[in-house]
Amino acid sequence: MSGLTLYGFLSVSLMLVFYALEARSHWFVLLFAGSCAMSSLYGFLQGAWPFGAVELIWTFVAFNRWRLLGETENTNG
């Protein structure tokens, strides 16, 4: 198994774990966004640019969701 394949497996596995934990804290949403960025990088490095592009979009969607959840949490005390 190549290093790139291991990196891809790790990034997608982290996405799954952090997605499952999102309801526990908005910080898991941020970690999910980070793992989406990792998966995007993997897609581009592997040559699957459509996968990399979609994961990059998911990175921004998740980051925005984290930002909004953090604002909500800060206003609710």
C-alpha cells in the first residue's frame, strides 16, 4: 500500500468519524471540515480532480456550518 493510499484512507476515515460526532460539539464540525480538506488534497494528488473539487466545496460548506454553529453557541451562552 502506497503512502498516498494510506493518506487517502486516513482522510476519508476521519471524515466518517467526525461526521458521526458532529452532534456532540461544533468543534467536530470543524474537524470534519479539516478532514474534507485532507480528502480534497488526496483527490488532487491522486489525479481524481472531480473528487478533489467536490471535497474542496464540502470543506467550505462544513467550515461555514462550523462558523454559524459557533456564533449560535456564543449567543446562547
